[in-house]
Amino acid sequence: MPERRFFREECYIAGEWLGGGSVIDVNNPATGESIGTVPNLGRAETQRAIDAAHAVFPEWRERSADERGDLCRKIFEALMDNQAALGELLTVEMGKPLAEAKGEVAYAASFFKWFGEEARRVYGDIVPSSWADKRIVVTKQPVGVVGSITPWNFPTAMIARKAAAALAAGCPIICKPALQTPYSALAYGVIADDIGLPKGVLSVITGPAPEIADEFCENPKVRKITFTGSTPVGKTLSSNALRYMKRVSMELGGNAPFIVFDDADLDRAVDGAVACKYRNSGQTCVSANRILVQAGIYDAFAEKFAAKVKSMKVGNGLEDGVEQGPLIDEAAVAKVEAHITDATSKGAEILTGGKRHELGGTFFEPTVLRDVASTMRVSCDETFGPVAPLFKFETEEEAIRMANDTEYGLASYFYTRDLGRAWRVMEALEYGIIGVNEGIISTPVAPFGGVKDSGQGREGSKYGLEDYLDIKYALVGGLR
Ligand code: NAP
């Protein structure tokens, strides 16, 4: 059991811990055992959190950027000081290897550090005036109360990308985490208490997602909704939010191509593909969903890649040396199995893996498929699991066409040593994020987000802060 101080089975609403009533069970995906319960709260408690956020908004907004930045910095320090305990909590509820979980805590912390600093740089403009006796002043102001909904695959980091920007900008935030991973979210309540964040500035509520989401959409005190999750839910939520003219940020699904050209550094491409594909057991929105390899290097890449994947250690994330934990639940395993069955029935060959792991439960063998074609489900549907399908292409034009042949546009990757090709392909890929000779692209200082069905808005970087700011223009007249 993780350190008790961060393990709270109550919600953190308006600066108070709230329990009682019906509860939701939370299980450890590695063991199938119950970890505990969290409250099953609904609209009334969401309203309470919103009321508190709305009440504290004027005071929070008026604090100096230095003060808000310093509090963000304290959250960064609290996360880093408790990295081991928070990492363990994350592994127990989500399943990822402990090293990855601790890495996620550090990654989450880095957003509070970055945005704490960035709070001091919310600049406006003086625009050259159209009139001699008037001046045009542009300032930026916090949008107001934010409702946030996040998934289970990065339970600490997905909240950080939103909450750090919101707090830095001067917005209070209410966080609704995924049902499978509420404890890493509730730990933010403990930290908020510890550092003396004003009551109502950050609340964490657990309960039925549609009910909480409806309250976020319909309550006029909420001015922005930020969501990370699947594209279908994101689209429904966006259209509901827009009916009430709320600002939205949507970080949705992906179908990332990972292109390896003949002239690539083969070992670098293999290492990049393993890291990109199997991190978090393939359960990431930027995971390589389709690996496109040029004909001249295809066999060599397939052999080296499959050999590396075959040697990966699968097990309980708390055990030493484990590189891949369980999948989140049975539905995730069923989807992976369905993708593999569909591909092999249409002619794909399994190079390694391909079935449930002997450990049982939701453990699955890291899998590589070769001779994959665009008629197979893996080419158009996000697998969200440890399956790497290898497609073959002949020319640069064909690779670009295949890569862009999807409704998604989040992350993409390619490996080449040709500078001209690097620029051509970078410009041709219809994606929000591109890794050139790199398989891991996340950092708080760069804008993370997608185009097309992968959503709108950006998280991280100076652009991520803009998503929590409204622009105000003032015309100051009567000067002469
Ligand atoms: P999901 O089903 O959409 O769930 C995500 C969140 O939405 C959870 O908190 C869930 O709550 C909530 N939710 C479910 N139904 C809802 C509804 N009708 N209205 C409002 N909220 C609702 O997504 P998932 O399958 O758990 O997560 C994986 C997806 O997230 C993948 O598609 C992945 O690509 C995407 N993702 C994107 C990014 C990015 O930055 N672009 C990052 C990570 C993940 P409950 O848990 O209570 O159901």
C-alpha cells in the first residue's frame, strides 16, 4: 500500500476533504486486487466546487504573478520531494513500471516549475494607434473558473499540464480524474493543503463523468473546459460546451506514424521506436501506432526491432527491472487481441509476442507484426497497447501519403540523415508534433497538441498559457 499521507479516499472540494455516501472501487491492474474506494459524487458537489472556485477567483486573479508563480514553484517542490511515494501510488493504481511512474511525477512537476516562471511573462501590447489622440492597449486576463477532465494513462501529468497553466494564469480549477486512477489526482489535494493554496483554487472531484461534465458545461460560473481523452468523448463534450460558449481545449486521440527512411541511422531508429511504442505499454496518445519502413531497410529494421522487443521484461511495475506493466483493464486487452486477430487473418505475420502474457490478468506480450497493410484495423484505429505493426513503403511521397491518411493529427516521427528530406517531410506531415530522429518528444517548454480529430489548443510552452487567458483591448481616448 502506498504512503498513507497521499492515499486519500475522500474528495478535495473547496479546501475540505469530503467523503460519505456511495463509493467507487479502485483496483490495482497488476494484481486485480482492490486498492480502496473513492466517493461517487455528482452535480451537487460539483456545484459546490464551482461556487468555491468562483468565489475565490477575484482574489486569486489579483494576486501578483510573483505570488502565483511562487505557489506553482511550491507544488513543483512538493511533487519532487515526494517523487518516490507519488510514483509508487501511480504504479499501484495505473500499472506502469515504477521508473516510468517516477519519471511521470518529475515530468508533471516540470510543468509547475515552467508555468510558475511563465506567470511572470504574461505580456500585453501597445498597438500603434489609428488616431493621434487615442491609444490602443491590449492586456491578457485569466479566463475564469476551469473544469478539467483527464484520462488514466498519465494520471499525474495530464492534470499538471492543465492545472499548472490555469493556476499561473490566475484561474481556479476543478479536476475530474478518470475512475481507474483517482488517487494520483487526489494527492494534488494533499499538496494544495500542504502549501496553503487558497481554498477553492484547486478542487478534485470523483464521480460519474457525464454528470460532472454536464455541470461544467451548463454552469455559467465555469468559463473554460479542458479535456484529455478519446476523440468521441471530446467531440461530444466540445459541442456541449460550445452551446454555452465555453472556451475549450481538447487533447484527443492519435494514430501516430513512425517513418524510417532507408538513409536513417538504423540503431537510433530501433531504439526510438521501442521507446516510443512501448512506453506505458503503448497506452499513450503519442505512441507509434503505425511504423512505416522503407523497403531497402525493412528486413534489417524488423529483425533488430523484434529482437529488442522480445527481450523486454513484463511484470508488476513495482518489481525491479520491469519494462512493461499490465494493460489498464480487460477491455484494453480485448482491443489489442482484436487488432492482432484482424491483422493476422489478413496476412500479417507475428515476429514476436501476439498473445496474453503467461502472468495472466491484463498482462500482454510486447508484440511486433510485419507485412501489415492499410486494409487492417491497426492502420486506422488507435490500438492503445503494446502492438507495433510494420508497414512497407517505397518512396518519400508514398510515406507522406500513408502517414497523412488518417483523421488524426497529434504526433508523428521520422528518421532520416538527409537534411533536404528532413525539411520536406517536416513540412508535409499534417501533425501538431513531429519528432525528427527522436522518439520521445514531451517537454513543458514546447507546445503539445494536435490538429484534425486530435483536438485543439496546446499544453506546455508560452502557447499553453494563452489557452487560459482572454485578450482585452482598451481604447484610451481624449489624450489631446
Ligand atoms: P475517455 O474514455 O475519453 O476518458 C477520458 C476521461 O473522460 C475520463 O476522465 C473519463 O471519465 C471521462 N469521460 C468518459 N465519458 C465521458 C463523458 N461522456 N463526458 C465527459 N467525460 C467523460 O478516454 P480513455 O480511453 O480513458 O483515454 C485514452 C484516450 O485519451 C486515447 O484516445 C488517448 O489517445 C487520449 N489521450 C490523449 C492525450 C493528448 O494529450 N492528446 C493524452 C493522453 C491520452 P471516467 O473514467 O469516469 O469514465
